[in-house]
Amino acid sequence: VDVANLVSDPFAYKGEFTVRGAVMSVESAKKMFHILDYREYRACRTVDCPKEWVTVLYGGKLPERTNVVEVTGMVERNGTGKSGFVLRAKEVKVK
């Protein structure tokens, strides 16, 4: 799943799935980071240009800014996220 697809209809995704994106920012104290669409990252060549992004909550080791990641998790309703949802990560792989 791409970030753009997820943002377009987040609650259509039921159960666990994997999203690929680039890390645009990390908030270590809150155990969260934000990812933008991988295609947008490749076109823009920076993490500072996203139109859309997803907030990811993760209790493990957080990735670094500009890392390309695959995040496996589930969508949850949450006001912390830009669109009223967050991705609760079970696993984060840096690519």
C-alpha cells in the first residue's frame, strides 16, 4: 500500500497491511514518526514537500528522518493524525 492510497480512504483497510514510505519527521518523546508517499519522495528528492502523510505510532526503535521504510500495522481512529487516524505499527523495516 502507498501512503497516497491509505490517506484517500484509511478506514477501508481492515486488519494488518504494509505501507511503504519515507520518514519526514520523528517525535521520539511521543514514540511516533510521519511518512510520506515513496513516489512523492522519489520525485521531490526531499522529505520536505509532502502533500499528504501518515502518522505512525511505534513502540520500538524509531527510524531516522529520510529513511525509506515498510511499516506493517493497523489503522486506528486517533486525533493525533492529520486525517483523524494513525497507523499503529507492529513492525518497521528500514529499506
